[in-house]
Amino acid sequence: MSANESFVAASAKWFPENPAFPEFEHWISGDDKLCVLVKHNRKRSVYALLPAPDSSPSYFLKHDHPKEAWDILRSWIYPKVLREFFALQLLQNNGVAAVTPVACGWRRGQGVLMTEALNDSSVIEELWPKVIRDNIRKEKLLAGLSILLRDMMRAQIYHPDLHFGNILAVEKSEGTNCALVDAHGVRAVRKLSNRQKMLMLRLFTGMEQNLQLKEVHSLFQPLFPEDKPEQIDIVWGKLKQSMVRQIHHKWRGRRRKVLNSNKRSNSICRVVKNSTGTWRWRTGFNLSLAQKLIQGHKDISSGDPAKMIKENTQQRVSIIELEGKEFIIKEFINSSRWGKVSPGRERWLNNWLLEMSGLPVSKCLAWFEASGGRSYLVKEYIHGLSLYESLESAAHDKTKRRFLLGELLNLLARLYLVGFVHKNLKAQNIIVATEEGLTSLYLVGNNDIDYHRRVSRAHWQQHFNQLTETMPDVPALKQDCSQLFAEARDKWLSVVSG
């Protein structure tokens, strides 16, 4: 009997044949030292198979273990691993870069797929944040992605679920090579429709805030060799509009999950109700840790209120350090005075919507609705300075202050593109954080936000006034701010206002 979800290799069906590799035998026996779990969800687990401890993987193994009856029946009739094996072969036969399939096996709805390891590679969703500040690496990665998409379009290959989590990149001195690692659903069509092309190209909208227009042209020109630059601009605009529609569409279902509307835990949020109230916490976070943090907040509130970083008639806020990390705890005191929607619920939903729209915010980790009427939020603490403090320190350095203002414009363009209007936008409500040499701006104080608003010139002017009023009073800084805002305005409004 296998040590992995009862998969019996001896009685399974195999294509093209049962893999006679020591690495596979190690996985069957459950050797954790040579079989490293790299990804897991309720339907599939992915393992790196090592020939020896501390060495590079020889193979990767995907293990499908569906739990729902329909998924099991479908995999029983036509195994998912066999479909993916043929899809990877299809890609390679048509000159599209993809990982090499080795063997697949299936039994009673379960299945395994082995592929050769593509060592020294990175998943693009993990690599992209590391290259956006390095123009050379960024240019090579975009060129590699363009080649991959060009080859798919030339071969009339359609991938219905193309995203940066299923594309690998190998960085070399001469260039970056990209290859597909997840080919489920891939098929060859007689001719790719415009809709199919747009669906595949939508993956680039995740890069939108870090791409300049000239980079978009370089990226798309090989894909549309007969189109003029203005036509590529139209394609790019349609892609961004499609991204926004997709975000709003997905939020309907995600909102129910975030609120645990069916009173059950799910892939996004866990929930439990007891005599103290209702606890919700992010999947992957720890309920016990949330309970300790909130108790620590209560202890400070009653024993040493001077340690509160904010306290008024509506809320109390503290920073609690536990297990080597700092967290922000927000307590909402008089929930009934806020109307029908409690402040805890409102902030919880606001933060999730912003996060799921790809905007940089401090994540909500837990939400506790106490039986007594009060509610508490546990949020991650973003280490950094406020935008005001950062601009103040960079006020006399033209390069640094213009860089910060440029990042601010990118953040606001993204905010408005998705359809959000911040009603209390101040330099103090934006945190500048530096991680691994990368500078990022985070929105905090996200309660005063309107959704799905059509941003107008009046909104632009309002936020320009709010930001300049709350920036350090340095003439050179204000002048740069006015200039950069003026240069971006026409392009900005043409995107968000259609």
C-alpha cells in the first residue's frame, strides 16, 4: 500500500509504462527526505523527486486525489493525468516549450503524472517581483514570454487557464527561456479566435502597473506583427478592461467565501462559532495565535492603555508582538452606532476586495465578532515609513522624490483602473516598505473607499489636492508632484474613463 493517499502503483494503469525509477519508488514508500512536497490543495499535490538528499530534483510528480464524486467519476472515465500527458506531448510536437512528460498512471479516480525537472527555473509569479527593478532581467523575461505566446499562436494552441503560476522561466546570460508546466485543458484548434487570444493574453494584465507603454509594444509586436502601435494600444486597453470585469465577476463568489456565508470553512477562510462569538481567520493562519493576539490587546486596553497607538470612542488600535512578529489589532467598540453594517465586517470585506484586486494592502488575518457586540481585526504589520516621512527624507534628492512620486502614480492608476475611489487619501495613509531591495507602496486606512465607481476628472483633482496638502511643505517636491500628475493625467483618465 502506498504511503501517498492509498495510490497502489502495482494495480494502476500506466502510459506509456510503469516508471522504473528509484525516485518514484521513494515516493511510493513515502520517503520525505527524497520527496519534497512543493504544492498542495484538496485536489492535487506536487512533489519534487530527488535522487539524493540536498540535490536538485530529477523529476516532478503531480498526484491527483479528488474528493468530490463528480471529479472522481470524470477522472475515472478519462484520467486527468492522461489528458495532461497528451497535452504536453502536443505542445512539444508543435514547437512550444513545455516540460517533458515521462509517465502517467491512474487508479479509481486518482492519478500521477511524472515530468522531467526543469532545474534552475522559477515560476514567473515568484520571479516577476524580483526582476521589475532590474531592466535587463525584466527585458529578457518579457522577451521570453513573448516568444512562448508567439509559438502558441503560430501553432494554433489554446490554453484556457494560462497564468504566471503555470509558466516556468530559466534565466541565462543570453536570454530567458519560458516553458509551460501545467498543460491541463490545452488543445489545438483550427484557428485561434480573437476571444481565445485575448483570454490567453489576459495574463499580462497582472504586470500592468509595472509595464511601460514601450514595453507593451515590444511584448505584443511579435504576437501581432501586422498591427500598428495604435492598434496594440487598443488591444492593451481591452485587456485591462477585461481584467476589471473578471475581478468584479469573481468577487461575487469570493465574497461569500470571505464571509463564510454557508457557515462552513473553505479554501479562503476558516470559521468557528462558540460561546465567545464567531471567529473567522485566513486559511493558513492560526486560530490559537489570533486568540492570543486579541487577548494581548485586551490586556493592554485594561492594564496599560497608554500603549495604544490609537483610541477614541469608536475604536482602539494596538501593535502586539508574538512569536517574533508584529501584528495590528483593531477593536471596534460601539458596533451598533455604525448602522446596519458593522465596522469589523466592512473593514474585513474592504481589505479582501482590495487584496483580491491585486492592490498592495496589509492583509487581514482574522476577524472576531464577540457575542457582546464588539469586533476585532488582526492584520499584518507592514514595516516601513509613511509616504510623508519618506518624501520628507527624500525632499532634497530629486531622483528619490521623483521615484516615490512615480510609484504613487502607479498605485493610484491601479486603484482607479479597478474602479475604487479612496475618499480620504493622504500621504500618511500610504506606507513605503523596502523588502529585498524592492520598494513598494501599501495602502492603509481602507475604510473610506467606494467601489465600482467611474473615476472622473473631479476625483483626480480631489486626490491631487488631498495628497499635495498632506505632503511635506517643500517647494521642489510640490513642483515635481504637479508636473508628474499633469503629465500622467490625460493618459490616466483615458484608461479609467474609457
